[in-house]
Amino acid sequence: MSMKIVYSMAVIICAAMWFGSCQNEELDYYPLEKKHLGETYTEYVMNNIISNDTVSRIALNFYPEEVTSLSYVDYDESTCIFTFHRGNTSRYRLSDYETDGSYVEVQYGQNGMWYTVNEQKHSGEYLLTANDGMSVRMCIQGGGTMFSGDGLIKYSIAVTVNRFSIEEAD
């Protein structure tokens, strides 16, 4: 085998490894900036997309004291998820949510699966029977107009959550 063929094969193998490693690069996830109820989410970056979600969802980040006063509902600020830790199965009202702008999904999760409860409605109420450890989140699907700002590629969105609460059901 000539040296030229060996050299060409080595270059092809190295290029394939280099291009392949770039495609498998993972972005570090970080949540959207927290917003008060009534404030508008206006942009997101690729790092705000939930990495293990196949539909490219972006979880909305809240001030938890504006959403619930229940002491056994924890809020994880890194994942933007409310989790129930009451110790038993109970009924909760995801009540009076109202949004403007892009479509928002209200979801509950258990055992790694997420279920959308609001059926493409911008307002409403849902009665949830939750086991200890179940979670609730509000999210949007990725999309929007791309623009550049602060050295990052950003996407414009327009979502306002006017009302959203988690309460005990009677």
C-alpha cells in the first residue's frame, strides 16, 4: 500500500471522528429567567430547552410563592417543577391559569412521563389526583424568530402567564 493511500485513509478517519464528535456535543441546560405572574417571557436560547424532551419544550420559571402556599409542595428552580411531598395521595386544583401569547402546556409528571392537561386552552382549571412525588410544570414548545443578542443566538417568544395556582381540592 502506498504512503499516499495510508495518509488519505488517516485523514478521512480523523475527519469523521472530529465531525461526529461535534454532532454529539450536548449543551448545558439552564432555566429561563424567573418571571412574576403577569410578566412576559420574551426570549430563550438553546440552553433553555429541556434536553431529554423530544418535542423541544421550554419550562417556564416562576416565583413559587405566587403559585402556591402549600408547605409540602417544593419548587425546583433548576428544572422549574413543582413536586408534591405530602406523604399520601391527595387531590389538587391547578386553578385559574390564564395565559396570553404562545400556546402554553400545563403538565403533570410521574415516573419520567409527562401528560398535558389543558388541551390547547389558554385558560381553565384541572383537578389532579397526585401521589407523593408527582410533579407539575408549565412549558411552551420551542419556536419563534431567531435573532442575535449578547453574543448568543436567541429566539423570540411572547408568553404571559397572568394567573396560575396549585391548591388543595375540597
